Amino acid sequence: MILQNAILSVEENYALYHIKVPHDNKKLYERYNLVYLEKASILTSPSKCQSLMDDWVTFFQDKHLWVTVDKELTKVKYQKLPLDLKQAKRRWANNNIAKDPIEGLWEMEGYRVAILPDVYKYDIFNGIVVSADNDVFKRGMLKMRLKKSIDGYDMDFYMRDSTIMATKIHFTTAHTLLDDNDIHWRRLSVYDGSPAPPKLSQLTLIDPYKPTLKWIDSTAILFTLPSCSPKYSKVVDSIMLTNHAALESCKLFIVDVRNNGGGSDRTYGSLLPYILTQSLQMPSVGYYMSAENSKMFRELGILNNLDPIDSAARNKIVMAKKSIPSDTFKPLKSPRQVALLTNKFTASSGETFVLKCKQSNKVITFGETTAGCIDGYNGNIIDIGGARLRYPTSIRSMEVFERPIDPFGILPDIPLNARGESIIDFVKSYYNVK
């Protein structure tokens, strides 16, 4: 039922459906659906259904399109594991024993846990409660189970309502952790001579996605934009205003949008005058006028930009009455050289930024091809019965029919696989600024 509803809803509302499924590809798409409908008919659990839906949407190769299946919250029994804290501390302090970096005594708000390797399974770690600020979890109870992965640890986190929350956790420093729900952990016992990590109250103030600007040396400035979240718009404005004189005097301006997963195009507006060589006129975007999408367009005020006939249209793509200048400003002459750093995780509004910057005569892009997640936008979420469908209602421009960016991404001018500071060093040597 969920897959059937998803197929119908995608065909009715998804702005790029007719681009992704043209006439000559329709039979392949229909056979594809038949295979998945047969698979869906024998599924018995929400988790297996979620896995199937994750596979099904890959046909469209659109990272803005997904289905979230409603979960059945199964109650679990809490486990109690043996805990000898003195023995564990001796193990952590013994340099002759090979240990995983996550082993140790950790603190999060309300809990202190000892993380130790599972005695039966390799690369599995147990977080055992040492003390808790509630009456549910007692000393020796399992609080989380972790499995080592490429980019951190997959974590099953035992909740106070006898359910398990699946999430991921990764190191932010050698002695601090952050999970996907923005919960911070700090190591309580540090045996390698490093300074004690910040207190939890301080960790919550550390935002790894906040934009930053710094001088690399006397000639070059590095601006890092890890996210285009709207909450950073004022931060970007403040940085640009405060550092205006510095930007006019620097010889090389490096803008790092690697790992920028998007947000809002408005976030980087005050950055553009320092990068562009001419004011940009955005092409007329396309709006797919399904009955469901029209409700959203009305709420956003988009219908006001359409001809009355188009606003009443259904099941077709319409354009705004006129092209709207998105960036009405006077480009600045300095800095004269701009390097833009991208990678495969630069997506959505992060890619829109790259697309705009590449029109500037003073920009060279370095790094990897971007994610290819830009052709559809204005995401809408609808209930399809037992699940929610998230899909784009609009297209970037009418050019996506002939020149799509999804799923290929935007190629860099200078391809580089280097990570971290090494790519900065390469860029500096490439420009040979002194």
C-alpha cells in the first residue's frame, strides 16, 4: 500500500517526474515498479519497508526525493552487563593494550557511561551506565551499543520509554563526540596528557557548521561556509561587514563550501559582491502545478508571481511572469582572485552557490564534482498513508530538460582529491601569491 501510494503521489506531484520518466523510458519505469510491488507484497516490518522504499527512489536519482516510513516502536527489555570500573580504568591507562579511541569514561547530559569493547563481537562497543540522573537507568545497565563504521559509529541508544533510537555518532575532537541528534559527549578521564575537554555547557556552544573567516597568511583569506542554513544568514552578513577592509586588501580569497549540504540561497547573499564580476539575473524557474503543490504555492505567495491562467493550471509546469533579479548589487573589484573549494557533499543551496560563482571571471573551482542535488527544489512533504513523501515541487529553470545537473554534479575547474589543509596549500601554490 505504501509503495502504491508513493508511485501515485510521485507521478501526480513530483516536479521532475516527466524529466526523469520521459516517454521513451516509461516502459522501463513501469517494469521497475512491478518488480518492487512484488517485493513489497511479502514485507512484514516497517524497517524492511523503509529499506525497500530507499531502494525504489534511487530510480529517480534525486537526493531531494525520499519516503519516510512510520516506525513501529517496539518495546525492549533493558540489559544489565558486568562493570568493573577499576579494572576498566587500568585497561584504559595501559599503553601496552591496543584500544579503540572511543573506549573510556564518557559524560552526556544526565548520564556517565563506560564504553568498553563487547567481549563476543569484534568492532562492537557497549556503553554501560556508571551513574544516571533518573530512576530508570541504574549502574551496570546498557545505555548504548555502538558499531564501528567508516565515518564514526552506528549507535543504538536505549531510551527511557523502553525503545531504541538508531543514530550515528562521531568524534569532533579526540575527547568529544557528537551524535546526529546534536547531543554532545565529553571524555571524563584523559590518560594521554591532553587537556581536559570542555564542559558540556561549553560544548553546546561549539557549532561546527558556523561560518568562519581567517587570514591564512598576509596575502590570503579563507572563508568557510559549511552550511547554508538560514540561521547563518546574519552571521555571514556580520562577517562580511566586519572584514570588508581586509577583503579589499587581500590578494586571494578562498571560499570553502566542501560538505555544505544546503539550506537557503539567501544565506550567502552578502558574500556574492566579493566574488561575482557582474550582477546575476536568475532564469525563470518552473512550478509544477498539481493540486497538492498549488496549496503550498499559495501559502508561499508564489501564485502572486504567476499569470492568473497559469495559477489555475493543473499537471503542467508553468513559469513566473518575469525573471526576478536575485542579486541586485554592485560587484566589488577586490579581491581579484577567488578560489572555490567543492566536494561530493556540496549539495542543494551549496551547489546553487557554486553555479552562481562559476559565472564570475575571477573564480576558479578546486576539488571534487558536487553532489548533483540542485535541479528540483521547494520541497513539500505529504502523508501517503503509513509514510511521508518528500519531493521537489519546482525546477531550477527550464534548462534542466536539456542541461540537467542531477545526478552528475558540477565539475571543478581543477580536480583534486586532497583533503584538509593540503588542498589549501595547493591552491596557494597554484596562484603563487606573495
